[in-house]
Amino acid sequence: MEMKKVTEAMGGVDQIATTTDCWSARRRSFIGVTAYWIDPDSLNRCTAALACKRLRGSHTFDVLAGALNDIHSEFEIQGKIVRTTTDNGSNFLKAFQLFGEDENNKTVEAVGGEAAQPGQEDGEDEQEESEEVEFVDVATILNEDDGFEYQLPKHQRCAYHLLNLVFTVDALKVTSSEAYIKVSCLTFGKCQALWNKCGRFTFATETVEDACDLQLLRPNATKWNSWFMAVERLLRIVKDKGEAAVRVLCTHFEVPIVCCHHEPSRKGHQHPAG
């Protein structure tokens, strides 16, 4: 019943935008699709969840293309979608490169031969074109895979995911300073050890709350700002409770306390960090 209402609502509009994503949970794969459009009468923005569909096998480009094509056909919106937004996964990129509207339009080109070279006459072009006639078997062409097995709309890469890639991948390429790399590895290694311990053991929640009055936030690889929030929470704990609170956690979770400051020893040498 709800599907019929959504289909009828989208049937009265000419332009629809969609988003899609795929994920795995409990050893099962799924694909989700949402739709967005403007109501022509009220001018209100409307949205609807079109599908949360089980995927069989790996998230390959052809599997994603087939699933999207089926969902679009089911809701009768194939010719109305102006853009489909996805992340920058190679499977989605390849699916839209092969079956998307932009690439398919590029494959349909006029067969008019090469451009005339300087000094060529029009009569010579016509003569060459008439001589280069090639006969092909029509049945062979019909049996070939022309890349139009699925019809996908134009593609839009998610800006949020691009920012995440800039932060988690591209930003690491500019850390050419050996001093920065050393301090960064020591610091984030210690932070990551605390985050891992808090995520593995059920008793960790009570331990952190007793020592810090706050919980640690664990970063998520797909959300660039989660690293900022996680580090900010640690700095807040240090500011409110002092470094002693963090040392309590390190001792309790058996995480080595890394010292980033080098002090001269009695022999005039520096202590190694550790």
C-alpha cells in the first residue's frame, strides 16, 4: 500500500533525485535507495525510502547496477531521475561509468569518418567514404553486449565522502616531516590503543566513567569528523580531570604510557620515547 502511494506521488513530478548506498551487516549485504523531489502544488520538499534490499554475492558493479535498475523500474522513475548520489567506491563509479547516462551518450556518436585533412577536397572525402563500405552480420551485432543492459541515470559523487577521503587519505601524504610523523605515530598510537580497549570490553564503560566522568568517543573510518570529536573528547578529559585520569585508564587497560618529551639523562643522553 505504501509503495503504491509513493509511486503515485512520484508519478506527478518530472524530476527526482536519488541517493544509494550498500553495506554489510551480520555477513549479509544490502542496498538502500532514497528519493527526493519537490511537490508541484505545495513546493514542499518530499522524500521517501524506496528500498532496503538484500544483495546476493559481492558488491560488484554489475550487481549494483542490476539492483538499481530493478528498483527504478519498480517505482517507474527511470526517465525522471536527474542525479543519483553515491559514495566514491570503485564499484559505484564503474557501474555508472558503464551503464550511466553520461557515458552511454558518449558511445552514440555520428559515423561520419575522420575530419578532413588540410588540402582535401569534399569530393575526395565522399569518394573515400563510399569506398570504405563494410558489411557486417546484423545477428552478430544484436547478440553483442552493447553496455545498455542496465540504464542508470547521471551520477553525482557525495561531497561528504570526498571530504572524508581528503582527511583520511590525502592529508597523510603531506606528512613529510619525520619529526611530525614520529610524534603523530606515538600520540595516535596511544589514543588508538585506548579506543580499541574501550570497544572490546564491556567493563570499560564503567572504568572510563569512574575515572573521567565522560565516555571516550571512538572514531569511525567513514566519518572524518569522528576523529576530531574523539580527540576533542580526550583533550576535554585532560583539561577537566588532568593527565592523571588518562594515566589511570592506560594503567587499567595495560596501555603503555608514551612520553613525547625528551629529557636529558644524567649521562647527557636523551631518553627514548616510551
